[in-house]
Amino acid sequence: MRDPEFPVRPDRDQLTLDGQPLVAAEKRYLMLNKPRGLVTTTTDEKSRDTVYRCFDAAGLPWLAPVGRLDKASEGLLLFSNDPEWAARITDPATGPDKTYHVQISAQADAELLKRLVAGISRENGRLAAKSARLIRSGEKNAWLEIVLDEGRNRHIRRLLEAQDIGVLRLIRIAIGPLQLGTLAKGQWRWLEKHEYR
């Protein structure tokens, strides 16, 4: 059979190329502590540095980002060559919560935290935090912990902009129970079996 559209059942069909059996690539999963200033894409039409710069000379197999962090954001970013796993992680209805530490350009009070959870309505839907709490406060800014159960483009930034508050730093520290921990900025590691399960 030479039809590229022909459905294959890996448990019953054998694939060969030039007489040699083809074997599916081993499923791999890794986490990266994404530095600020890198875009989450394989190639960039504006020639900006991408997250793949962190893997230079590592000799990794092909891996795709699982979700995104914008250029100005940093922290936990997952990669895998398992598209079904990636789809489960990024599914807005059933995927795990994402936890962020966010430095804002204002002081925070209980009313602000309530407004972030109450959310805002936009032309493409409602934006809200699942939860928001104050971590620490300074004279002119504060650090918040914001949990999202769904992540839209610039979700936290747009939510805070609606309150006339700027974001100074935005760091994703967890996806579900998986914590960024002490992984250094720009460093990566393979996930353990219990972590990707």
C-alpha cells in the first residue's frame, strides 16, 4: 500500500520503508524554565530568538511546545512528541490548572482579588482567574498568585489591564501538580514517569 491517507492500526499493521520496519518514536516529555524574551515557536518570521535556543547542542529528538508563554513571560513550559498527551494538557475543559506568580504595578487589596476572580467580559468571551491571592506587597507593587483553569492569549495581562494595572513580571510556577521548583532559568529536564502521568 502506498496511499499516505490510508489509516494505520499500529497494533495490527506493519510499516516498512525500503524493506526496513518503521518503529514509532519513543514518547518523550520535558519541562523548561523559559526565560523572558524568547518566543514559544519553532521558527519566528521576525527572526526573534525562540525557546529552542535553550536546547542548542542538546541533540534532542523533535519536541513541540505544549501550550505557550508569551515573549515577556517566563517559567514552566512543557514539550513533548506525544500529541494526544499535549491535547489533554492544553484542553480548556479538562486540562490541569496553571499557577502563576505575577508582580503587578500597584498594591493589591481584597477588592482587587475579588474582581480578578469575578472576571471581565470581552468580545471573545469572559476572562477570569480561578483564584487570586496576595503573596507579598511593597510600597508601589505587589506579588500575586493567580490560578487559571483555562489559559487564553495574554489572559492574565488583559485581566489586569482591565483594572488599569500593569504586569511587571509573570512567571508560571506550576501546571497541575507539576512544580517548576528549583530548575534554573533556561534549563530543562526530562519528566519522570509519575510526573507526565
